[in-house]
Amino acid sequence: MHKNITPQKTSLPRPLTLIKNMGLAMCILDREMRLVWMNNVFQDLFGSSEKNLGQHCFKLFHHR
């Protein structure tokens, strides 16, 4: 009797999908400290990505 030990392929989400769906507010900044990406939780806390993308993080966080 032979047992199949071949690893089964699973469809794992890409890292960005994992970050996007985490329960934590996360964003990505460029070298000039401008927002270039944010997940849904971050948008819920700080506003829509259309409004905030390209803004310097210190301007967004200043009054928080």
C-alpha cells in the first residue's frame, strides 16, 4: 500500500491581500513620507484613499 505524500496545492492569498484584510490600520509611505497605499481599516480611521494618497503622513497624523 502506497501513501501519497505529494504536497497539495492551496491557493494562498498574496501578501498584499493579507495586509489589506487584516484588522489593523496599515499604510505604505514613500521616501518623502507620503502615503502611497492604505488598507480599509486605515481608510475607516483617517478617510478615503482618494483624499489622502500623496499627502505627507505628518499632515494626516498631526491632529490625532
